[in-house]
Amino acid sequence: MESVRINLIHPTNMSELPAVSVPTDATASWLVNEMIKAGFIPQPNSVGAYKLQDSRTGKQLNDNQTLASAGVQGTNLQVTHATTGAYQAIS
């Protein structure tokens, strides 16, 4: 199994830039789950989700897209927090 070395850019602390080696067949959602397990990012709230963006190309990776299929090669991956929706009760 091949691996690729990437830098992860924290969503709120740009100075936090760990370098990691991950399998090229890893998906974006797998990588996000690993970052949560490692304590790099907190669990998202009920209306949020993390996304990964290749800083070299500016393209956002789909959740089930592998790093290889996205063309990720020795780059920085920006971790972003997206709000997926919100609910407001009207009384």
C-alpha cells in the first residue's frame, strides 16, 4: 500500500500544521475521523461537518473520495468546518 505525506491545517489555528503519512487509498471521511480520534479537531456539533480542501488546487475532497483519486500529493490539506443546516423552532 502506498502512502503520501501531507500537512494538515487546523480549522482555527493556522500555526498548527502537523505532517502525517497516510495511505493513498484513505478517504477524506476516514482522515477526518482519525483527526477526531487523535484530538486534533473536536467532534463536530449536530449541524456541522468537517471537509478537507487541497490547498495546492483549491479543490474540496468529497467525503468518500480517496486521496489518490483526488490527486493529493505532498500538499497541505485545510480542514474546514461547514454548517450543514440549522433548525429554529417558531412558537
